[in-house]
Amino acid sequence: MNKVGIIGVGHVGSAAAHEIVVRGLCHHLVLIDDRDAKAKAECLDLKDMGAQTLSHTKISAQDYSLLSDADVVIFSTGAVDRQGPDRMQELNWTKQTVYDAIPKLMATGFNGVIVSITNPCDVIAALIQKVSGLPKNRVFGTGTSLDTARMKRVLSQTFNVNPKNIGGYVLGEHGDSQFTAWSTVSVAGIPLAEYPGTADLDLAQLTKEISAGGWAVHSGKGYTCYGISSCVSNIVKAILTDEVGAFPVSTYSDRYDTYIGRPAYIAGSGVVKPLPLNLTIDERTQLDQSAAKIRKSFLENAVVQAAQ
């Protein structure tokens, strides 16, 4: 019997809950939110859906004690009133949700894996690890998973192929300093530089389209939910099934002494190990600069209050 918890069931958390129940990823799903009526309503709505799903999921709400033996907790609190594309402006509010929720979670005796969606993703993942005291491999963020999916969408439209045929990664911050590591990108297994029709590609324009994807959705509907919920459900599946899958997540880097988006193997214990990347000199410089930005923001804004 496996169990997943979701702390924060706004647009993203509720979409993740729906995805997890529809896919039958766990036996027991626990929803937690600071709005009691919202969490209970989502719980009831998902239960109403239960007769239509192929598998059965037990669903509970608003009981932290049920998270004591959870395998995974998704942290998905968020501020939907962001007025611009810079996710760092959410930190003043979202860090307070870490100080409030994580000590309550750890007080239950929880010893599983925490996957954070909350923005700014890299800084919040680092803060959760510090506050929780859990090993770094058991706390990580979704990182550039969604950005990588957006890169695959943009290139699939460019070449008129299925996005599943696009390989490669967006690295760094889940934010302004992210970048597509073009040296890692391939189409149907063929390196991008060797793929037919790439000579006239405007990589700078494609980079703008990829990085602007999130804000394009947010500015149109006020939030994003489906892309990120699919990303986190795939990560949760990798943890619950111990599949050792490769995902571009925000995980701790000894080199940079901060959390940053990079590909890593994910399994039942969380982050198993990062994937080695043979980056170009320019890409390495971009990664250095992105890591410096994340670490600076963490040191300046995230006052660590350890869980009791």
C-alpha cells in the first residue's frame, strides 16, 4: 500500500491530484491546504470521480497525521497573483508556507521523499531541505522538467514530429536564467546539429519561445497546471515504482552548493545520482551563472527556521 500527500491544492495541486487518481498511481492520496473547505471539496470531487476510474484510490483531506507513513509528499503551495514572468517575486509569500507546513509534516514522523513544485522552485526546494532536515537526496524540486517539456513542444512544432522524438534538456534555474543545452538536444536520436534542416534554425528565437512558454500560459489563464501536473506525476511514479528514471529536476549540487535544474536518476529513495553532461564551454558558463543567481537569492531571502 503506497501513499502520496499533496500540500497545497490550488490549481496545480488539484490538477496533480486528478492526474494521480486517474492514472491510479497510489492507493491512498492525502490532500492538505490552509483553506479547509477547498481541500475537503477537492477530496469530495475526486471521490465522485472514483466510480469512473480504472483503479480505486482512497482519498483523505486535512489530516497531517496521515502523512506519517507517506512515500511521497508533493509541496505545491503557490501565489497566483504574480504580475510578471519573474518567479522570484513569489518568494516572500511562498517561503512562509514552507515555515508553516514543513514543521507540521515533520512532526508526524514523516521520512519519505518531498517533491516541490512551489516557485521559485530551486530556492524553495533548498529551503524545504533545510527546514525539514531530510537528506538532500530525499528533497528536490520539479526543476526544469516543465521547461524541458516546453522545449520539446517548440522543437516538435519546428520539425513537425512527435515531441516524444525530441531528446535533450533545459538546465539551470526554473526561471529567467534557464537555458536550453543545445549540445544535449536530439531529434529521433540524431544530434540537433546533424539533423536535416537545422542549418537555418534561429536558436536565439527558439530559446525565447521556450523560456516564454510559462508566462504565455499564465498571462492568458492566470496560472499553469496541466503541464506541471503531468511532470510531477511522472516523477511520483518513478519514486513509487523505483524505476530509476531520468528527469531534469532541481537537486542539490556540491559544485555550486545550491539546488539547480539538471538531469538526475529518480527512484524510490529520491535522487539516486545526477547524469553526467558533456556541456560546451558556453553552456557551462550559463550553468555557473544560473547557479550563482539561485544561491544568492537563497542566502538573501530564505531565513531558515528548522523543524522542531
